[in-house]
Amino acid sequence: MSAVEPRRYELRSALAPAQVLPLLAADLQPFALAGEWLLSGAVTILGSAPVRLADERSDDPFALLGEQPTLNDSDEVLIGGGWVGWLGYLLGALIEELPPGPPPARAKPAFQLAFYDHLVIHDGEHWWWEELWTAERAAVLEERRELWQARLLAEPTGLQALLGSPELAMTANGAAGHLVAVSECVERIAAGELYQANLCLRLAATLDPQPNPFALLARALPAAKPRFGAAFTDVVSLSPERFLRRSDRAVSSEPIKGTRPRQGSADELSTSAKDAAEHVMIVDLMRNDLGRVCEYGSVAAQPPRVEGHAGVWHLVSTVTGELRADATDADLLRATFPPGSVTGAPKVQAMKVIAELEATRRELYTGAIGIASPLAGLDLSVAIRTFECSDDQIWIGVGGGIVADSDPHEELAEALAKAAGPLAAIGAVLAAPRTELHSARVVRGLPRALDYGPRPDPTRGVFETVLLEGGELEHLHAHLQRLAASAYELYGVTFKDALERRLRMSVAGNPGRGRMRVRMGPTGGVDAVLSSEAPANDEPLQLSPFLLPGGLGAHKWQDRDLLEALASASGAVPLLVDSDGLVLEAAHANVWIVEGEALITPPADGRILPGVTRAALMAAEPLAREEQIDLQRLHDADEIFLTSAISRRRPAHLPH
């Protein structure tokens, strides 16, 4: 490749960034950064049509940020281009060995990064085109610059027309579970297991249709005034917190820890002994993290300050250091990721507690968003106050640091206060949380499933169990569809079309009753084992409730060690209950209740296995429906029964 030459051109336009942002949505791999990114003062950085997309399955995201072209000198170009995107919280598992957390409600990549060799920048007054010119890309870059110039001279489309009227009412369905998680965390702190953990819950809503995220960012900027606003195809971030800034060898982080509603006085926060102690722990953690890659003696922390952000006051400190000569951006990320302010202290133990106590998986939330430029260096925000979208869902994670004297109700109120500003900025409201205090008290009395073993190990694969009767494999097509969906989502592998026909042929003419177990490993290998099945048993099964935040998710794991341990400990069928008091599923079956003539089962919302027999019953019975079921409702039901591929429908009961 020829030499890379940074170039800069002024673009003519009277448009404000808010008028341009919504137009990005139709571009290829678009992004927008708005706030204090890289440069002094407010800046807007826009881009699309990258020259390289990172591959989640083969690329190391931390190493990619250090893969930069060697440039000819330039005094005028400020940024030029670089890697832009986000790093999800779960990338922490690349650095530390962590237990599996709760299942995802929606499948999202672990990270999203792309390299752009051209950007459009608004510096507060003027629009600029910057590029990393090469002879090979010269014609494309000229075409892209002309396209952007035409776009900036066009008549703007009204923002409201691009926004629609989302009128979102986001619901904190996990409020009761958050009370339980905070209480459990306080007990663990008292036992000396850790000093602090940052616990979160999720607010969610259904969208129809999904809004333009760039229009939402444009709408939110005047009200939220985020230090680090950002938008991608399925993300809108209004973060107030800088995670890392590297300019040459100078590194800084600005952790936030300590919050009060904006309606109150900033003095209340600055004089709070509890918040000060919470804050000091995280500042010390960040000093330690930076010390791993900075010159000895160069790391220092400034005194904390109070900053006002959307709806809240925050306690903030700046921690600085000088990056060692042999340390790269990849080294810096591996030493500090995920951010200490959204994990806890000690960090690794806090992350283990988070994996056990939170009922929803963190995707992008509490990871990082930003840009790595060969000219301007690295700038990453902490991915908080961040809306994520998938299909028809939008959600935002909120939480706070839990310490020895935390009150669960005050922590819930603080988390919801943090959400109020971003929600208002995008035109959404917070629906009244359902804390269900009775359910929370009941849940606190349940044995914890994770005391008996870790969650299933995904590397052991997934499987299906299919009933053989009269020479036919019942619902085989539906079972294989579910297995294929799990295999693709978890491992990125697909089946051969001939599998279903091969399995049917293997049992042709077999008059007996049996079960076929179809297993798939993470590399895509499939085997099927047929065994005889005992005659159907209609004796009622006894259920034994266990608390498992978030459940086991929508996959049928080959790793059954946890479920077998629960069954052995209870002498009954384990009944999984979420931390909000809602019944999920039994160890090997979906749960149903009968109320009058109605058949009711918990919703397949990502926390439970969407049973094939369950789906068949839903389709066959006009009075079958999905609804949330708590333990009290289960106890009061006219009947309880379980459905599975082998037993089909079998009565069950709770212990007296």
C-alpha cells in the first residue's frame, strides 16, 4: 500500500449537527460522536462506509485498536480517521476467568468496531472533511467527499418527521429483583467477600417501529448535554463518564461514583461520608489499574469534584498517568477493562458477584464506546445512560455502587433517578416500577441455585430430546429448528439440510417407544443416540423452588450438572424462580397453571426454554396464553402441570 497522507478540506454548510445526524441512519455502518471527544470543546464526529469491519469471531478487539497506519506528518488534520465502535461488558471474560452470567434477552455481538479512513467533523462553527488518503482509495474518497458536500448543502428534513412519536413507557420489571440483589450483596460485603459491587437492573419497552437512533441522539442532545454522546445503528448513548483518554503517552480516566437527584443540593453530595467512601474505593481501583501500564510513580488522582448531568449530580475524579514506552492501547485496555466504576472492588470478585446476582445480561452496557485515531489518540466513554435496540425492543441499564451500609430501596431510587434524565431527553417516561415486596420477601427465603454449582458451560454444547412413538419422531422439525437457532446464535454454525431426513430414516419401522437425543457441540458436530423409554407415568411431580436470577435462557444445554445437583439436594423437580419472584420453568419442562378453563404459562421472553410441546399446546388450545406467574399465583392455581417432549403433559404440585 502507498503512503498514508492525512488531508483536510472545509465543507460548505449552514446546517447544525442536529439537522445532519438523522440522515446517517440509511448509510452503511454509520456512527456519530457528539460531545468532548478527542478535542477541546464540543465536537461532532460523523462517519459511515468503513474500509474494514472487525470480525467478532476471529479478531481481538483490544489489539485492533492498536492497528493504525503509519502516517506522513500533518499539522492541520486533527483526527483523520480510525477505529470507531463499542466494546461490550462481557469482553472482560477475555481478561479474567469469570463464571457465566444470566442469559441474553436478545442476541447481540460482543463488540462492534470498524476502521474509517474518512470523517466529517463539526468543530462548533465549521464543517470539515478529514481523510487518510492513499492512492488506492483516492477515487472513493473523492466520491465520498462530494456526497457529503451535497448532503450538507441540501434542505434539512424536519426532525419530528424522522423521529415519529415513540412515546415510550419504559418499565423496570426487575425492581423487586434489584431489592433482592442489593440485600444479598450487602450480606456478602458484611461477610468480607468484597467491598463494593455495582449492581444494575434493566428498563425496557417495545417499539413499533424502531426509531432512527441518530434522530433520537439529535433530539436528546439539547436536554441531556452528554459529555460523550454517541449513536450507532442500534445504540444511543448519553454517557457522562470518560473511561480512558490517551494523547501521545498521557493517559487519564474520570471515574464517577456518588449520585444525588439534580433537584437536591450539590453540597449534599460533596459532604456525604457514604458517597466519599464509595468514591475513594473506585478511584484507588483506577489508580491500581493504570499503574499496571504506566511509568512508576506517574499515576496521580485529583481531588473529587461535583458535576451536574442530566437529572443528577455526580462525584467525579480525574486519575492521570504516563503510559510506559512499551505499552500499547491493547495493553491499556487489558489492564483497565471493564471500567472500575461499573464493576466494584476488588474488581474480579465484584464481577463474579455481578454474574451471580444480576437477572439480566449486560451487553454493551458498562462496556466502552469511542474512537482510536492514529493522530488524536484514544478516547473511550463508559457505556452508561445508553439505550440499546434489537428487533422491536429498546432497553437501558441503570444501577449503582453497593457498599456495606446500602439500603435496597434507596439504591433502587438512585438507579431510577439516573434513568430519568436520559428517558426524558429521548421523549420517554418511566412507568411506575412493580417492586412486588411480597414476592421479594418470598424470594429471599428461597435456596440459591448457584450455591449448588455454576451456570451451564456453553462450551459443552446444546441438545434436543425427541419422542419416538409408532415409528415417528414427534415434532422433529420443530426440535431441529430450535437446535439450529441455538447453534447459530451461540457458535455461528449451521446444519446440513439432510439431517432431518437422515434421522427419520434411522427410526423407520421401529414400533417401540423411545427417546432420541440429538447433540451438537460448539464446532457444529452432531450425533444422535436412541434409547428405550419407560411407559408414560402420570404420577404428580413435586416441585422444589430455587432462586436463579435470569434463569437458564432459551437454550437446552448439554451441561446439566447444576440441575442434577438441585434435584439431588431437594429430592424433587427443581423449579427455577427469578429474583423478581416470577416462576420461570422446571428443570426439564415448561410450567403451566390452570385457572378455571384458562391454561397459563410464563412468557418465552429469553429467560426460559421455548418448549416444543409448549408451543404445540399453545397452538391447539384456544384458552392457552402467556402471563407472568409468581409463587403465590402458582400456589393458588386450580392445577399445575408440566409439559416436555417425553412426558408431554404431567401433573405437578408444590410442597405443602
